[in-house]
Amino acid sequence: MLRGVFPPLPTPFTDDELDTGLLRDTVTALMRTRLAGVLACGTNGESFLLDPEEIDQVVRTTRDAVPDGRAVLAGTGCDSTRATIAACRRAADSGATHALVRPPVSYTRFMTQDVLLAHYGRVADTSPIPVVLYNQPAVFGADLAAPTVAGLARHENIVGLKDSSGNIAHVSDVLARVPDDFSVVTGVAGMMYAALLSGTSGSVVAIANVVPTLAVQLYEFVITGQLHHALALQRAIAPLARAVTITHGVAGMKAAMALAGFPASSPRLPLEPVGPQVVDELRSMLRHLEAFTGRALIGTAGQDGPVSGEAGD
Amino acid sequence: MLRGVFPPLPTPFTDDELDTGLLRDTVTALMRTRLAGVLACGTNGESFLLDPEEIDQVVRTTRDAVPDGRAVLAGTGCDSTRATIAACRRAADSGATHALVRPPVSYTRFMTQDVLLAHYGRVADTSPIPVVLYNQPAVFGADLAAPTVAGLARHENIVGLKDSSGNIAHVSDVLARVPDDFSVVTGVAGMMYAALLSGTSGSVVAIANVVPTLAVQLYEFVITGQLHHALALQRAIAPLARAVTITHGVAGMKAAMALAGFPASSPRLPLEPVGPQVVDELRSMLRHLEAFTGRALIGTAGQDGPVSGEAGD
Amino acid sequence: MLRGVFPPLPTPFTDDELDTGLLRDTVTALMRTRLAGVLACGTNGESFLLDPEEIDQVVRTTRDAVPDGRAVLAGTGCDSTRATIAACRRAADSGATHALVRPPVSYTRFMTQDVLLAHYGRVADTSPIPVVLYNQPAVFGADLAAPTVAGLARHENIVGLKDSSGNIAHVSDVLARVPDDFSVVTGVAGMMYAALLSGTSGSVVAIANVVPTLAVQLYEFVITGQLHHALALQRAIAPLARAVTITHGVAGMKAAMALAGFPASSPRLPLEPVGPQVVDELRSMLRHLEAFTGRALIGTAGQDGPVSGEAGD
Amino acid sequence: MLRGVFPPLPTPFTDDELDTGLLRDTVTALMRTRLAGVLACGTNGESFLLDPEEIDQVVRTTRDAVPDGRAVLAGTGCDSTRATIAACRRAADSGATHALVRPPVSYTRFMTQDVLLAHYGRVADTSPIPVVLYNQPAVFGADLAAPTVAGLARHENIVGLKDSSGNIAHVSDVLARVPDDFSVVTGVAGMMYAALLSGTSGSVVAIANVVPTLAVQLYEFVITGQLHHALALQRAIAPLARAVTITHGVAGMKAAMALAGFPASSPRLPLEPVGPQVVDELRSMLRHLEAFTGRALIGTAGQDGPVSGEAGD
């Protein structure tokens, strides 16, 4: 089972080239927290901007920096079935524990539920590592309907779903249809609290790259039934969570990570870094979170100690 | 405060003409349950298909059939500010307790947050009854952003929001910004459980017209902290809830109400009633819910007794 | 047949109330040109912001100001079949020659081609004046597919289509399916030239309210085979045409009309007038057109004489 | 200048593997007509489903089969600037004459006009062969606005635009802003007639793979001023043109090519071939076109002789 909080790792670049040294340092710093593992080469990892060889390097570097016993998910979805199968094999060879497979993003009008069932079935039949489905229709075009997820959940090599639809009714519908040992994790930080209470087992959220201890704390508050604290923390992290995804995307996430003390890096072209105004806005959000939690977040790279019990009261 | 479950009443027609007798009987039957009030002339009430004079009749008939102490919300949103103000006055004259004001649905490209702020401000300045905002961007086009809701919540005559965006992160964001005495109710049955746990105070959901006691039970399970029962019931009602909204719309809701024992009525043209196959599908969903809850739902018009404590176990 | 150029009349307001005097003056001025008739109460006439009684006044005032022999189309589409039928009767009583019937804009998911066929059939069966269909899916939600238009074109009381889809392949497809005496007019000024060459018989375009003689000239250039002049004029008017529709909407159209010498009026609330910067931008576009055509357009109210044969060379 | 009609070549697969033999035979057959050149590795060439090495093979095979003097465009757009630059170099090495560069399809919310200007500028600065822009917002997400195209048209290594927006007003707007030696070709067969009359110089349309002589004939009718014949032929080919793009996509195009006598091939997984019913529908459309033109089209592989002058009368 995928349980807990997983950061969708950024991919660092120096002069527009992959920088595995910065990646290793980033992963090492993140892994000092209670994060349950990582996702390498997800959308936040600029996977669409990476060559297959670079993806191998990223997965290998990540694998080496993650302690044993924690999951290393690798994004392996491509547009053809053939390329997706190849990517799963390469990810397995590079040490990934799970293949996170987004649907094809081209020819989306023809990505019917039947076509998606066949595609994922063929991928799962041959992948050396367990497959995790990925649903985010606003970004990928194709939509994994709840009955499709339920059908695929019967495949012994399909073990979970990352759902970033943002639609809690849909997530709840999926959970009602899949077995208990099928992991559903969500990808929208603003719904972590509601999703965990609805039966998901974890989250893959960009904010876990920036304030990993707070993302873990929110998860643990819900798991231990401290709902009042959980709801307060959920509301408190939401503005920063939106800023590093919806509003400013990968560039915003990388800028916030630099502020938080992780290695700094620009996105790859054609993506551009955010300007100084956005950096100021992000710093102000981090300061607000510092005030709310009573803890140092800026420049600490996640070494910020436990949130006090009074948080949010 | 708007607390509890409110059915968005159907508007009955006989030979395509408004039938206030059937409406009175429907409301009377619904009010035998613990529903907290009603919404007249909402989208599910086919408000877009009613003349202003018919709307007056619907609100008056509804008002007469609702016991004192329960809220009678009336949909009063029109496309011009002038017509919306007039509709609020007429609703107040007809006995409504609150005006539910959808945004203009035309010229939506020009419905900026500033224009919406000004529009709602003018309406609230003159409405004799408190105004409840209404957000459902997928249907109305205009989108009430969270800061806009927060700004309008400062107006003393704007007391709440019905949010049917289906986006729990957005609902949570709104709740983080409004005062405690500002009521946020949601309009998507599949997220009742998650929304109530996130701080909303109630729901206006089509399924409350069909199985009012179950909708109330779900609300009460959450309010009393019986989360396990609540989640099980939430999942159980979801398929029927989708069928009477997303899949089959008002026609599906009216067919399900007829099966449940409420007065039967067709939608107004150009809307068409559902066919016999859909009726069979709805009956089968009701039977499934009867099996789950151990209670009679078909033909009972809401007189189906308390759900047993074992439900969902 | 609807042949030529028709302005979609603005509806003037003074202090947010309908001003029929300004309307009469506007129509009278426009009718001094070779415009083929008018459309009252279209989308550009803020029809969504008018009460039924106001619509009657607008149609009557317009009818009185339009010379005999020119068409007076009136927008009569409502969301219910019943209200649409009533609106057609009222428009006929007020002197309209044709009813322009937009599809229902609510419950659009249920506006299947079958439902639209039945709706328009019922309306045409009872309308005392000929019906013109109206297609603009981006605004109305419902989409009149080409086979649906072809089916409705067989009804003896359905005589034409206004298509504002902007999709020339779709317009061409419709023309291939309808009889020669079925009028297809388009509503996008930027495609007048291409549409007329593809077989349409005219246009209903906002720019005909601002520079009526140029819109008529473009039509006549195409009709008389002066394609080089037509294309040059088409390109020249496009920026202003976009500004008074897509970019600034009704408010922009009203501001441009005021600059062009027609009676000035604000849009009705919640629509707001454009600011001084937009007025400057519109004035500069009119000046550019004056330079291109060698004619006075600002302040002339359409009395700007014939475009010289050298235009565009 | 890109003048005339260019087929967006299919990429043949045998057992899901690239089959360059079938590709060579297909190109050779197509080049027996007056097509002006070809596009290799466009969307219709399933470029999203090909590896970089396969793309090299496709371009080389195509180059070898196209007579000197005709253009060989190659699709080289990738999501990162870096990969796009590399793809342009490889295409040049493989013998392409032009690089057709689609915009990035990921992170589309951040593909502002400024980012697109910078991206295309960097690509054009380094591409060994001239760059052709590609606009199709419904498929690619990013939208190349007319001022952006005009700005990029000033770059000496950007020589044209393929526009598949389907929006003739937009195409006309672009043409009004670019120099005369900048080629604008369209990608929607249903608007060939209107676009050519509006100033475009050619088309890249899927139907040119199926009935190349008719696509060329339509082009030549317009160029030689036979507008009546052109319009009749435009309307006649539209149903088949829609079937092999919008309705059935690449699978439909490949099935229609097989019927027309070109080498048969399935699309690559996850795309599925069309079923027998669609094949029947396509055959019937081809028969209808045979009746209209008085020429054999089924099984002729483009060797169907000149369309008689009576066509469409």
C-alpha cells in the first residue's frame, strides 16, 4: 500500500541541462523527514521536457538517495503503448518500486474507456514493477472513469491510483468500487484532509517539496483523529499549495523550494522562472505559515521540528 | 444560519402548465421529514423555464406548505441587476425567507470579479430578505472566486453561499475566508460527507427530494460524529445522486420522485421525460438502497422510518 | 430571402431604463443607408437583460422606424418552448417580420439534436411569422448540427439560419444540405467575405451599427465580383469588428457607435461601460479606417458617402 | 513559398512496428499526382507515438521517395526547446526541407505569447532548415495569436504557418499582418476554398492522402478562378474529409487510404483500427464522390484521371 505523503520531485537543471548532483542533494534533504517515499519524473518533475536517457538518470539518482523501505514511484506514461511498456522496464531497471502511468495525452478524442482499459492492461501485463494509474483529466485530456479504475484494479499488477481530478465525489466513487488493498492517493493539496477522511491512503503533493514536515503533519493529524488540528492546518497551507501548482506551476514550486532552503534551480525552457514579485509573494506565504505554526520554514530545508499542539487555535 | 438538508423542489407541470396542487402535496410530504427547509425555483425547479408570475405562485404555494421555523429559499437570480432586484422583492412579498441569487448567465466573459461584486452588492442593498450567493461555474459560466465571496460576506444582507462547484479545495478555501456565521452549503450530494467535515453547515441536494430521510440521516451521522456510518451511507447514495443530477437531470429526478411515492410530473418542454429504461435503472438503484438500509423507500414518500444502526456494517 | 447586411441593434438605456426615443433616432439614422433591415433584441441588443414588456416596446419602436420593405427580425428565443411560442406571437403583434430563435441556454446537456428538432418544430408550427434559426454554440451551449438545420429547413415556416459559430467549414456544410431558398446569414464580421463567397446571402454583424456603409460596401463588393476590393476591405474592418464584439462586447459597440455619431448610451447593469482607454483605442481604429477608405466615419452617423474605388489599393 | 496541396503522410505499422517499405510505397504512389510535396511526422503521421529514431527513419524514407523540387516538411515540435532544436537538426540531416514546429503541449497554462515568441525564436535561430509554425489550439492547447505569428514572421528562418484552427476570421487576420512571402497553409479540408480565396497559398489536409487528385483539383479550380466548380467540389469532398479527421481520426484515414488502393496499415496502439461498419461508411462516401466526379477512386491509388468539367453542375 502507498501510505503517507510523497513529494513529486522537481528535476534540477543547470544551464538547461539535467543536474543530478542537485537532484541527489534535494532528495537527501527531503528524506530526512517522515515522507513515505518520492515520485520521480512526474508532471512536477518536468517529465514532458526530459529525454528517455535523462529519465533513467533521474530515477537512478533518486533511487540511490532514497532509504530502503520507502517507495520510489517513477512516471512512465507515454503516448504509445509500446513506449510506455519500454519506460516501465527502464524504470524498473533503474530501481523504481512503482510505475506511475499517466494516460496518453494525444489523440484524446479516441481515448475511450475501452481503449484505456486495453492500454493499461497491456502495460500492466508486461511491467516488471507494479503499476499505479494516474487520473488528471484537466491536464491529460483522457478521463479514467470510476468503473474503468475498478476494472483495472482487478489486474494483479495494478496496485493503485493517483487522482488529481480535484473532485472529491469522484474520488469517493472510486473508493466505493475498489478493494481495500488498492491504494488511492490524491494529488491536490487543498483536499488532503477531505480525501484522507474519505478513505484515501496518502497524497502526492507539490507542497511536500516545500514544507515536507507540514504535509506530513497534516497527514498524521488526520490519521490520529486530531481533526480540529488537521482542518486548521489544511486551511493554513492551502494558499501556498495553490501558489506552487495552479498559479505559478513548476517555476513557482522551484522558487518556493529555494526559499525553503533546498537547492535552487530554474525550470527547463520554454518554461521560465518566476519574477521577483512572485518570490516576494511566496516568501510572505512562508512567513505566514511560520507564524501559524510557530516554526522556522524559510531556509531550513525541512529541518524545522514538530508543529506545536497549539497550531491553529 | 442555514443548517441541515434542503431539497431543491421540483416544479410540477400538468399538460405543460404549472400545477400548484401537486406542488403543495409534494412540499407537504417532504416536510413530514427532518428536512431543514426548502429551495423553491432553483435550477432543479426548472426556474429557467418559468415566467415571473409563475415564480410568484410557486413561492407562495411553497411558503404556505412549509411549517413556520423552516427556511424557504427562493431562486431570484436574473441576468440584469434590475430584474434580480425586482425578483428579490417579489420573493419577499410571496413569503420567502432567503433569496438564492445565481449570477448572470449571459455576457459571461464580462462577468469579472469586480462586476460580480458590484452586481451582488446592489442586489443585497435593496433585497428585503437576506441574500445567499450561488456558485456553479460549469452551469452558470461566471465564477465566484473565494476572495469575491469573502468580500461579499462582509455585506450585512449577504448571509451565505450555495456552492455547487464540486471542488472541495475551493469550498475549504472559502470557509477559511468567511466569518463563522456565514453559511456555506453545498449542492453536490456526492461530497456531503467531505464538505460537512470541512466546515459547511448543510446541503441543497436533489436526492433530498427522492430519499429525504437518507439525506437527513447522512447529515446527522456526520454532525453526531458517526463517521463510519456516514461514510458508508455517503458511498451508498452516490449512484442514485448522480443519476438524478448529472446523468438524467431534472427528468431523472422527477422520475425517481414518482417511484419514491411523491406526486408524478413531467418536466416542461423542451425537456423531455426519461424513458422506461431509465425508470428501471432508477428503481433498481432505489431497491439497492432499500437493501443497504433495510427500509422501504419505493412508494413511501419519505415515510420510511429511521435507518437502522447496523446500516453499512 | 434575407439578403444583405442587417445591424443587430443596440438597446439604449438612460439611467438603466429603456429609452425608446434614443432607439428610434438610432434606427432612423441607420436606415438612411443601404442596410437590408435590422435585428431587434438580439444578443447585441442586450435581450437577456430585457423584460418581455420592454421587448415589445423595442420591437414596436423599431418597426415604426424601419421603412416598409426592409426586414425587422426580432429575437424571440426563450428557454421554454412555451415562452418562445409566446414571444413569437408578441413579436408578430409588434410588427416583426421574422422571429430569430436562439436555442435554450439552460439544461444544455439535455439539448440533444432530437430535443432541438422537437423544440424548433413546435415553435415554427405556431409562430405567426417565419422563424430563423440561430446557432452560436460558444455562447448558447446547444449546437445546431448541420443535419438538424437541414431537417428543420424542410419546415415551411423555418426560412433561414443565423450562424455565428465562426466555423466556415460548418457553414459550408449547412449550405450543401439546405434548399436554395433557405437563407443562411452569418454573424461574424471577420468572415463576411469568405462566407458570402461560400454561398451565404448576408450578415448580421455588430460593425454594421458602427460603420454601416462599410459593411454594406463589403457585401456589395463581393456580390458584384470585386473580390480584390472586398478582401482588402474585409481585412481593414476586422480589427474594429473584433473590438466591438469579442474584446469589448456590447459596451464596446455602444462606445464605438457614440464615436461614429449615433446616440450615446450605456449598457444595462451589471454590464459596465468601457473606460476612456478603450474609447481612445476605438477612436484610433475608426481613424485608421477613415485613412484606409478616404472617408469621414467619426461623428457622421453613417452619412459618410461612397467608398472610393481606390480603397485598399 | 509553400504552394499547393500537401498530404500529411500516415506512418505505416506492421505488428505495431514501423514499416518503412509500406511508407516508401505509399509516398511513391502519392507522388505520381500533382501534390506539391508532403508532410512527414505530423499529427496524422502519429508523430506522438514515434520514437526519435523512428522519426529519423520516416523522414529519410520519405525524402528518398519524394522527387526533387517538392517540399518535404517534417514535424519536429517537442515540448522542450532543447528537444525541438535537436529534432530540427535531425530532420535536416535526414533530408527534410522544412521543419513544421507544433507548440509545446504540456504546461499549456504557461505557454503565454511571450513564452511562445521566445521558444520559437530560439528554435528558428538554430534550425538548419526553415521553420513553419503550427497552430491548432483545440489539439495543442497553446494558441498562436495573430500578433505572435506576425512577430515571428519577421524572423528570417520562419517562413510560414500551418493553421488548423478552422477559424477563417483568424486566418484572415494573420494574412493581414504577415508579408506576402510568408506562406500560410491551412489544415482543415472543409475550408480550403474559403481559405485560398482569402489569401492562403495551400493546404495540408488528410483527404489528400485518400483522394489526392481531387484535393489538387479543388486547389487548381480556385487558383484558375473556376469558383463555381471549386465550390461544388469543396462541398462534395467535405463529408469524407470530416470522416477521416474529426469523426474517425487517423484510423479512419488509414482505412480510407486502404479502400482507395494505397498500402493498408493499422494505427499504432493504443489507437485501434476502425470496425467494418466504418469501412462501409467510408466506401459509401468514396462511391458518392465517384458518382459526383465520374471517376474511379476506389482501388486506384490516385491514378484516377482528370475530373470532368461537368462535375457538380
